[in-house]
Amino acid sequence: MAEGKKTQRIDKMLVHLGYGSRSEIKKWVKQGRITVNGTVIKDSGLQSDPSLDRIEFDGEAVVYREFIYIMLHKPPGVISATEDARDRTVLDLLPDELRVFNPFPVGRLDKDTEGLLLLTNDGQLAHELLSPRKHVPKTYLADCAGEIGEKEARQFAAGVELDDGYMTLPAEMRVVSRGTAADGSPSTRIALTISEGKYHQVKRMLEAVGSRVTYLKRISMGPLELDEALPKGAFRELLAPELESLRSYSASSKSRLFSTGKA
């Protein structure tokens, strides 16, 4: 059996993967239900390297992984939290086999906002994406009351003053389409890219230029884009290229963001 820095206790490993409690794992070991490299083990505290050893439970291979990375298309009405006494949370949308990893949302979307939300238990990656110093860009689709255009785009590019006196960083806006609201008044759908995350920021930015948001959806965060094939409330684990792009992403190298017009 392999030993070294990557080894860990069998019982701890199986608990992490959601197979059961330590006492249950200990009982199953005594029953001879767990093997390592074809040998029935007698000690639930046995050290093993899951990347090298073949671990089986009841004859089925145990696939070990430390971290999970989930793309969720957050629906409105659900809060970006791990638990709440009154409202449904984004974790309530996940099955037990993923919740056992204790994922958490990377950042938050307002209760009535939908769109891209990353869930993971990788604290280091989350820190890199959330650090205010990184200025990771996030792009939203917003339906706004009235006609929004070049004037507002210039205001956002220069930074706008919010209701509390805070001056936002430069943001990029483009008009996606124009339409009519239910009451017959004009409405504009915009794509707005911001590189910070103040409370209700997109809504407050639109209020600062004399409009208001009637619909809001996040479509990207850094290099990660929402899979439009995911219905609201659905999720999937990140694909290998998506995960690699997140890991290698450096916000400091994205200073060209607003000159290229890309999110």
C-alpha cells in the first residue's frame, strides 16, 4: 500500500465521500466489506493513498475526490446561502451525494436574481475569485425601465455615484435589445460588466442613471460562462476545461477587459 504525504485514514476518506459515519465505517470494516488493493482490511484507521490504491466497498470501486465544482443556474426565489430558517437555499437544490462535500456559493446573487452561481468546497479558489483586489469581472443581463443607451454607457465607463456616495469602478455596458414593458412603457435589455460586488450593485447603478432593473441574470464570472442548456434550478459539475480556466485565471492580467469589450 502506498504511503506518504497523500495518505489518509480509510474511515476519514469514506466519511468525506458520504459513505457513512466513522462508527458505521468501523462496523463495515469488521464485517469485511472494505478492501484495499484486493485485501480485506481489519483497521478502519488504515492509511491509504486514494490516488494510487484501489479501494472497494462491497466490491465496488471507491472514487475519491477532495473538491467539487458545480455550476448552478440559480432560479429566482432561492437565496445564496448554505442554510436558512425561512427560505430555500441553493444547497437545497443539490442531491445528498453532492451536499455531503459541504459546498458553498462563491459570492451571492440576490433572492430575485437568477443565473450563474459557482458552488464549491475549494476555499482557496473561492478566495481568489472573491478577493476585492482581484477585480474579477461579472457580466449581467438586465431589463431596465426606459430607454438606455450611449449616454448611460459613458456614465458607467466613467463610474457612477451610488446612493451612499460610493463611486463605482469603470463598468462596460452594451444594449442587447429594446422592447416594451407590460404597461406599454419602453424597456431596454443591457449587458453590464462590473468588476466589484457591492450590495445590490447593478440595481443601484441603474438607479443612479435614472432607471430601474425589472429583471436580472448573471451570465458570466471571470472566464466561466453560464451553460444556457441548463434550465433554471438545474446544475452540473464543471467540465475539465472550465475548471482549468478558473484555476489559471488571474484577474491582474485582465486589465485589458474594458478596452477589448469582452467579459
